[in-house]
Amino acid sequence: MGQVQTPSSPADLADRLGATGYLCDDALSTVAYLGLAMQRPLLLEGEPGTGKTALAEALAATLDVPLVRLQCYEGIDATQALYDWDFPRQVLHLRALEATAGAGAVDVEEAEKSLYDEHFLLARPVLTALQRSPAVLLVDEVDRADDEFEAFLLEVLSTYQVSIPELGTISAATPPVVVLTSNRTRELHDALKRRCLYHWIDHPGLEREVAIVRSRAPEVPAALAEQVAGLVQRLRTDTALEKPPGVAETLDWARALHHLGTTTVDLESSARTLGALVKYREDADRVQQALDIMLRP
């Protein structure tokens, strides 16, 4: 695969992202464009469901390159991100060498070298992205990892290469497009932030949220999409929720209502589909009370 063709401007990138169904504002299209042009990682923070992960997916589709995802979690280390050795296949290979040698002695040094061949290397997401680049490397929910893992990421993102003692250094011919996402459950270190271009993704305004529903769920009638988006906007601002619904929940709610044949949200349909919109019992009670007021004739 050759070099990635960088969009000519933020507006060009916005148009190309829009063609995949991802609608972004000028600020986000600009920082994403600069990330591509300057070959700098993007660090996206924001509430869950605001489209951080979806942007990486849309960039991969727009650039027509593979998307490689690294899902971070508590306790993740460099091994889970980089590589491992396929131990069962190494054992089988060693037994095959012994069988082939027959009565003759196996050259221990040569056998050991053959065990650490690329044939037995299990590439994890970061190494995969370096090997397959141009690609989009999504480091999802990096705030769930620890300080040590952040330091590892910083080193890789500074050089776009990794060292494997048994094989040597593997470098990306073209630096991958790197997107890191964070739900801000903890503060990331300044060193990692300085390496990246930063953007906070907020919930969209009403007009853009309606446009997103119409783009991502075209089967939903326009009037229903507008009513759903309007109600979600009011719930976010007027109701104290543990987890305000994101765009993903707006889409789920609109689709759920449509699947039930609903054309207008009322108290009955909202109660039946509330599980698509909120994920906490306390939030469900608050939302139902709010909708009772909003939808009251």
C-alpha cells in the first residue's frame, strides 16, 4: 500500500468524513486535518458516546487504510500492545526438528535461533499498525491504563519503531495515523499530551445531532429524528444524570422507536424504549420523570 493521500484542507476532510456518515464541526475537522498533515497523534477527550472512537473508524474508511484497535484496560502492559511468541507452535517446531534429526543430535544453537523467527511472532495492535502502515491505530480509552503504559506509548509515538531482542528493530515505513481516546477518568501525563494534538469532543448542538441521526439512521423519519434529538438535548441540559446520553444513545433510541413503528414519541413509547437511552437505574427514573413533564399534553 502506498502513501496516504492527505486531504487538501479541513473542509475537504469534513466532506470526506461526511461521505462515511461522520459529521463533524469545523474545529474537529481542522485538528484532524492538522494531525494528518503534521503526522501528529490525535488525543480526543470527551464524554462517552460523543464520537471519539467513531472518528478513528471514519478516518480509516476515508483514507482507505486498515483500522487497528488497541483497547486499553487496567493492568495492560507492553506485551499486550506489542507482541508475543506463539509458544505452542514453537514446541511443535522443536519436536519436528528432533524427529527430523532422528538419531543425530540437534544443533541447540540453531534450534534456538529457528524458534524466534517472524513465523512464530504474534503481532499485537501496536506492532501490527507499524507493520501494516499506512494504517489508523486507535488507542481506545487510554485513561484506563497506568503511568507505565503511558510511558511506553510515548516512546513508540516518538519513534514509530519497536525493538524485538530476537529479531531487531521494526520501524514503520510510513507513520500510522494515531488516534488516542480518553473519557477522562484520570488525567493523562503532560508528556503524552505534548506529543499529541488535543481536542475535546462535546455533545453536538441540536441541528448537527438531527443531521447525524438522519445520516446514520436514514430509515428513521425526519420528524421522529428531530423530536428524539430535541428531547435528548433537553435531557442533557435540564436533568442531572449519572451518564447523560451520548450521540450513540440518541441513535439507539431513534432506531428502537422506529422498530416499534413509533412516529411520535409519547409517554408509552418512551417508557418501553428507555433501555436504549439510559444505562443506570437512577438515570432511568430521572429521565422518565422528566419525559412525563416534557411529553405531557
